[in-house]
Amino acid sequence: MPDGSIVQQGSAQPAKVPLYESHKTIHPKSVKGLYRRLKTATFSVLLVLFFIAPWIRWERGPEAPAQAVLFDLTAPRFFLFWIEIWPQEIYYLTGILIVAALGLFLTTALAGRVWCGFACPHTVWTDLFVWIERVFEGDRAERIRMEKQPWTMRKILRKAGKHAGWLALSLVTGFGFLAYFTDAPTLLHDLATFQASYEATSFFGIFVGMTYVMAGWTREQMCMYMCPWPRIQTAMLDEHSLVVTYQADRGDNRGPKRKSQSWDERRTQGFGDCIDCGQCVQVCPMGIDVRTGEQADCINCGLCVDACDTIMIQQGLPTRLIAFDSLAAQDTRASGKSYQWRLIRPRVIVYALLMLVIGGAMAWSFALRPSLNITVLRDRAPLFVTLSDGSIRNAYTFKVANKTRQNRSYTLSVAGLSAADIKVIGEAEPETAAHTATISAEPDSVATYRVYVTAPRGEVTASSLPLTFQLSDTVTAERNSRDSVFMGPANQ
């Protein structure tokens, strides 16, 4: 139907039933306990690293950025302390992402969605926004009461204070994100004096707006409907993965307990340890009930464990009615057997080995990477030129990337044609052909040259001959080479 609803049949006045449930605002309750302290400690470390990293200075020499961590899109370069990644080395970033993904798979196989509950940026900022909301509007019960009250000046001021806090945090966050792509002190000065470029201002506004909307308004909806990981992570889990679980064999049947009722009397009536207080639901930032079974939306933050443990202590009962546990452990205990958690499992071994192999290969490659890199591109039209003396000439575009912070001079030669001469266009005069040529490159730059290779007609014995360009640093003797081809007329 046009309004997205269905009509119930068999009634005098058909009632419309909506096809989609309206969103219900989740007001998570504050809680104290082990996992809350772990979350706070983890968030604090991550936030300090995030905001402090762009301000760390790292001397790289003249004309080089002095920011320790910088994604310089104008150079373009990726600087990470002493590491410098060039655009041609984007495969290193690809490898880092692959290792990070495998680490996420390994973590999920061991302990479920603990990344989502403790380290995901969206979780970190949402937790901060909820804390600001709690400062201005109170804890869960007070916020719910205020939502139902009419608008008064006190309510307006509390709401305004909350959104002002959200906006302030969004502004700081927007600057923090942008500071990774440009010099942080310069960016702060330009933004404060309204001298920032259009591009910087635009991205700053985008980061601020996204933080405000995603952490302040969408919150759990990002995890439930927009993030693909809740659906993917189910393939990473097995029966031995540690996830937040409700011990149904101990807690059911659930029901409230009267103060005058003893626990022996309660158990003879068929009730378990769960008094159905709902605290586990009230503290959950996702608004789910872990007692109904495993759910993809659970982020394994452990706050429901803290809430339940508090109630169990108050009731004089053992804790961990809700706990990090595995399905295999629950099934084993239900059958009356003892269970020992299995850390070493096939998928754990596979993920760990893949991380080790890929990470080791990247480290080895990075340790042995040369400080210069060359690229050779042969002209496609014309394929070759026949000179007046009958010799054959091919033209190439030659690029040398000097990855050091000093001026470099190189000796260029070719192998494959013993009598070939090289002529470099763009170097110092005179531009005469010789068996070798000397070229130079400025620090941290790519020098481009036009190179002509000429060979006597008698040396060109086929229409396509292998040719290797060899480049040697005149100071350090570091060498690099690149294969190409030399084209000529077919022999008759």
C-alpha cells in the first residue's frame, strides 16, 4: 500500500499495521564494574593517541614536513615517524589493511565483537556523546522523565547545553581528523584566523557534521543497519569463541523476587537466579536483551555483565550469571562435564599464520627497499627511427625517484646491445651520445628525462630485442635496473 502498511482482515473496522517499527530512542544507564573500567581505560588511551599524534614533531631535514604522522596529499607522501611511503608503494598500505583485517578476524574468533565494544571509533565517540548527555540531562531515568515533560526553560537550557557540548566535541574531532592530512599548528592558525583554504574548510565541516550526526543522533543505528561487520563476524565465530552469554541453566525460570521470599523457597517454585530486573537491558548501548540468546547486534562491551554482577552481589549470589563464555562451554556444563577453553583452533591458527606471513613479507620488503626507483616507458609511436647513417634509434621516458633527502647523481647505462649509445635530453650540455650518461635528481623528488638509445643497424638482429636500463648512484654505488625492449625493422 502507498503508506507502507497492511490491513488486518476479519474485523469490522480494518486496522492498519505498519510494516516498519518506529525507532525508539535508547537511553543507556550508567554502570560501574570491571568492563566499564576497561572501556574507560581503552577509550582514554585511544583518544589521547588520536589527538596527540598530529602534534608530535619529527625532524626529517630541510624542506620536509616536521609532523611525525602525516598523510600529505599534496606531496603525496605518507609519513609515519621514520617511515616514508611513496605513491608507488601503496602496496604497503594495502598490506597493512590486510593484516589489520586478519587481526580483526583473529580477535573475533577468540572473543567475538570486542573490537566493536572497546576500540571501534564509532563506539568511542558515541560513549563520549552519551557521557555529555548524562552530564546535562542526568542518568537514564531522569532523561526518560524529561523527554515526557513539556518544554520549559529548564528543559531548553539542558538540551542546549548538551548540543553545545556535542558541537564542541565535534569541532575538536573535526580538527583532529584534518590534522592528519596537513600540518597541525598551521591548520589551527588558519582555522582560527579564517584563512584556511576552501578545501580545508570544506573537509573540516564534513568531519564536524559527520561526528555530530553519527555519534549524537544515529548511535546504535550505525552498528545495526549501516555497518556490515555484525553480519560478517558471524562467519568468524565458532562454538569456542568467547561472547557475552546468559547462563540460562542457572537463571531460568526468570521472575521478580519478593523481599520476604527466601532463595530456597524461590527455587522450589521453579525459579532461577535471574530476578528479571532488566538492568542488563537498561545499560546496553544497543538496547538488546542478551537473555534472549546470541544476537548479531551485541557488541560484546560487557556492560550487561557489570550490571548483572552488581545485582547478584546485592542478592548474595555468585556473579557471572551473564558472562563472557562460549557456547561449547555452556553445552558441556549442561551435560555435567568439565570444560577447558580451547585457544588453539584451526581458524585461529590460519588467521595467525596469515598475519605472520604477510606481516613478515612486508617487513622484509620494507627493510630491503631501495632508496631509488626507476620507471621506463618506451615511445609507442613511432616504434623506431632510422637515422641518416642507417642506425636505429628508440625514444624512452625515464623517471628516477630519489627517496633520500640529499641531491643524488647517477650513472645511466644500458645492457643488451653492446654498441648502443645513450643521449639524455634535459641534462647539461653538450647533449652528445655515449655509452653512459650522468643524470641527477633533487631530494625527495622524481626526475623525468627524455632518453634516446641508438644502435648500429647491424646490431639490431630482430624486430624486438631485450634491453635493460641500469642506474648506479655515483656516491653510494646503489644500483637499480629496469627491463624494456628495443624495436627495429625486421631483418630481410
